[in-house]
Amino acid sequence: MAFEIQSRGFARWLAPVLALLMVMQLTACGDKEPEQRKAFIDYLQNTVMRSGLNIPTLSEDQKQKFGTYASDYAILVGFSQQLSKSVEASLTPALDQINEIHTARDYMGKRDALQQSIEGLNLLGQQIQSAKSQADNARAALKQPDDLKAVYNQVYDKIVTSPANALMPAIPTTAGFVQELVQVGDFLKAQGNQVSFNNGGVQFRTQQQAVQYNAMMSSLVAKQQNLLNAQKTVQAVMQ
């Protein structure tokens, strides 16, 4: 009987100890944040920082590996995809159409397509600003440890801030150049049979027509370098 009493007393003493050990084990097994954060930082530094604008999406395995930080990465991917989609739908085609003008007759032949591209360019600035605003708001709501925050800020600047800031000036430069090309097409069309095209060039019936056309060409030449700079910017950003 004495042994039975001692056994029960021992069991009463052991129960809270076992419970405490179980809690400690569960806590240790459940706290994966440091490991997830380390893996995410490594991915940002060694993959994203070495990538171009079009960063890769995460696999299911990577989402599990990064835990809640996968949603932090989703902010970067979302902006990258939206920016690429918007640029490829308007700015890139506009620059391609400009490069396809080789003869005087092309100003008329490309006129309608160029006019449509202006509408897309006018929307592009709004699309970029909207996408960046959404990304900025989502980033501001993040709660990141200091070591991750420092790395994430660098990546955010590379994927979001710098591309947006670089592209915004290129949009009005391209749109303005395209608008002048449209005006040249309109001018040539308005001349009707008073103009003829030969060997890629153009001939007019009157000196006044020639003077007006040459003035348009001079304006385009003066702005050509700005356009080339805009093209280089777009190519650098979209790599």
C-alpha cells in the first residue's frame, strides 16, 4: 500500500514535468521563422538580385520553404508582371513601329497604327503609377525583421522603384515623337496628288510644301537622340 501511495505521488510530480517538456518540444518544432527568413534572404540575394526585371515565380516547395515570407515576395512578382505586361502592350510596340519607318511613304502607311499607340502610351503612365502605388502600400504594411528588411529594400528598389522611375520619362518622350510622326503622315495624306514618292523619298509641287515638310523632318531629327535614349532605357529596364 505504501508503494502504491508513493507511485501516485511520483505520477503527480511527473505529469507537469512531462507537460512542460511537450510544450517546449512543440514550441521548438513550430518556430520555423528563423530558418524561413534565412532561406528567403538567401534567395533574394543570390537569385533575385542577379535576375532582370522578370523575376521567377515561386514553386510550391519554395513557398513552403519561405513560409509567410512568400507573400512578401508576391509583392515583387506582382509588380514585375504588371509592368512587363503594360510595357509590352504599348511602349515596346510603339518603338517597334517607329523603327519600321524607312521611307517617306511609310509615314502614311504607319499613321493609323502610330495613332493607336499614342492612346496606349497615355495609359501606360497611369498603369505604372497605379501598380507602384499598390506595391508601395503593400510593402509599407510588412512587418519584417531588420536583417530581412535591409535586403528586401535593396531588392524592392531594383525591381519596383528604379524601373518605374526610369520608364516614366521615356513615355512622354516616345509619345511626343510618335505624335510628330502622325502629323507627318497627316500632312502627306492631305497633299493628295500634289505629292509623289520616288526611291524612298518624296517630291512636292510647290516650294511651300517642301519647306513645311523639311521643317517637320528637322524637328524629328532634333528629337531623335532623346528617342534613342528612351529606347536604351526601355531595353535596359526590360532585360
